[in-house]
Amino acid sequence: MENTTKRPAFGDLRQNPPIQAIKVKYCLYARKSTESEERQVLSIDSQIKEMLQLAEREGLDVIEIKRESHSAKDTGQRPIFNEIVEEIRTGKFNAILTWAPDRISRNAGDLGRIVDLMDQKLLIEIRTFGQHFSNNPNEKFLLMILGSQAKLENDNRGINVKRGLRTRVEMGLWPGVAPLGYLNQKLMDKKCQIIVDQARAPMVKKMFEKVAYEHFSGRKIYNWLKFELNFHTRGNKSLTLSGVYRILDNTFYYGPFEYPRESGNWYQGKHQPLITQELFEKTKAQLRRDQIVRENKEFAFTKLFTCGYCQSGISAEEKWKPLKDGTSAHYIYYGCSRARDRNCKNKYIREEELIDELLKIIDVVDINELGMSQKLEDEIRRFNKLQKIVNGRNGKGLVEEDDVNIRQYAKYLLKEGSMSDKRELLANLRSRLNYKDKKITMIEE
């Protein structure tokens, strides 16, 4: 008997209902363009405005809007993009709405991550202002072509920029922001040229003269600019100590310059020099002498205390005071190095006063705190043996151990010992020494 049961026709929705459609949830992703900073901000805002209008016209469900200001040139360097990828994996989104394919990726690594999400059916589609990409071989292929094209544009742009910079420096033109003492030309026909900053150039020249002829150190230049002249950079900020040394080490101020730095490629600038080469060389020589003196000069009590105000180290410097008889008095002063706080108010103290403070510490410290009591006892015994040899076996004039105790000997070393004796004694204290306003205190470790 013939079966007369009619099979439903293919595509007959009444007889063969489709599987329920997956809800498409969009993340609107806006990323800056490669234009100037001001226009990048406007670009992001305009992208969001246009894409929201598109979503409203076509009834797209935008779950969240995300903004990105990082470049898409390098793989994995965009935190917001990485966040979107992870949220697609967890199912929060399954579609991306963006202005153009190059907003998603301009490198092969990130583009591969997006295509991989499509292959796994986690990313259903990407919508742009004029295109649509889904998990379709042709559409994915087109997406990869457009992404590769964006990478090609990036690579070519980098090559063109380097070529332009190389041409500029070969012409003797500075390729970036003008060094302090100069200003960049804003006229279009002189865009790559720099001019002298009449407000700051005289101060830059005086910096070199102060070092070369008056033997100013870098820190003294820094203090002179900040506290005496209230000098400010173009950004209305005080010049830093490292900035002072960068200026004093820059050949640009008398003409030639190296670009890039430490490349060995030198060019003769067309800008107006602020100083002569002779002045530059004298400045370099003086700074070199200062460095040698700092490295070779040792003081008894440096690196043994910390500042009670800012916890910086304690440094020392020498001073000579002319006397009426034509000689000069020599003093050593200790004070905060101001490494952590350049405005630290801790007071300076002369070495003789510092020793008096340390003697007070020795008077009250537990002998075991010295950390080298056994060595001091051995030194006292060795001294007694020497006295026996010098004064005869009868021991006449002998200083007994009871007469010279460890505490007295430690105080003797602070006053009369060698620099290494003093440093070793204090370095073996088991408590940390703190200096504040001409007073020394011990702090338990």
C-alpha cells in the first residue's frame, strides 16, 4: 500500500520551524586614529555618534561602549581590546560594532585573535559603517586583507617618517622639539627650523659660563636657577637636576648634534649657536674634574646616617674660610643629601660637632651594641703588650685593661682614630643612626 503521508517541503516554516536564532549582542568599540591628539579625541566622539545612529536605524543591541586610546600597531598592547576579547570568550558579547576594520587591528597578531574567535563561533559578526563581516570564508578573507592593508600602511608610514627625519638632519635641521633656549618655528614655510628663545637663551648661556669660569657644580646651577632666579622651562616647570646636566652635555648649543642619540651619526646644525665650542669644552672639563673629586674624596661619616626628615642619606662637603693672616681655615660640614626631598630643611653640622654627638651615643650605648667589642678588647691587650716591651718587664707605666675600657677606647677612636677606624666602629653598631637638626639618635632595626 502506497504511503500517502505528505512530507513537509524544505523551508516550510509551519511544518519545520527553525532553531531559535542566537541573540546578537554588540560591543561598540571606538579607537583613536593616527591623527593629532586633539583630532583623535574628536575622532572617538564622532565614531561613537555615527555608530549609535547606525545601531538605532538597524535595531542593533549595543550592550556596552568601549573607548581605546592605545595604538593598534603592536600586538597585545591594548588593554581595552584585550578586555573585549576576554568578554567575547565568556559570552558577554558576540559581535563588534566599530567604525572601520583598521580600528580593530593594524597588526597580524590581534587580527589572528579576531579571526580565531570567528572560527570558534564565539564572534558572530563585525559591523562597520559600510561593511559586514561574519563567519564566512569570503568575508573573513576580506577582513584579513583589510587588516593586512592597515599594517602595510603602518609599516610604510614608519619608513616614510624615518626617511623624512634623515633628510631633515642631513639639511642641518633639528628633527624634534627644540632644546631649552630655542623655539620651534610655527610658520609653514619654516616648519622644520628653530629660533633662539630670547627669554631663556641668556640663562642657558650663563649656565655654561658659571660652570666654566666660576666652577659651579651641577647642583649649584640647579639651586641658582630655582631659588635665586626662579627660572622656568617652556612648560612653566623648574628645571630638574638631570635636565641641568643634559643641557651642559649637549653639543647642540655650539652647533653639531648627534641623531639618534648614541648612534654615532653627527650633523652640523643650521641653527644659531648660543655658546662657542671653547666654552663647551671648558664646561665639560670642569664637570669632569668635579666628578673625579667626588669619586676620590672620602669623608669619615658619610653613608652611616639617615636624615630624620626625609630618610635620605647624609653627605659631606668641605669649606675653606680665608683668615686675616693669609691662611685659610678648613671645615667639613655634614647634611642631608636631599635625594628624596630637594627641599629638606635638615640643618648642616660641622664634623667636630658631629663627633661630640657621637661621643654622647657611645656614653649610653650598650657595649654589645658596638658589634666589635671583642676586637676592641684585643686592641687593648695588644697595646698593653707594646707598653711592656717599651717600659720593661717590671710593667712600670703600664696601662691596665681596667684603666682603658672598651667604651673609652671607642671614644678615643672617634676622636683620634683613622678614617677607616671611625667608619668601622659606627658601621658595626647594631642600631641605625638618625640625624636631625644637629642631633644623633639611635633607632632599633
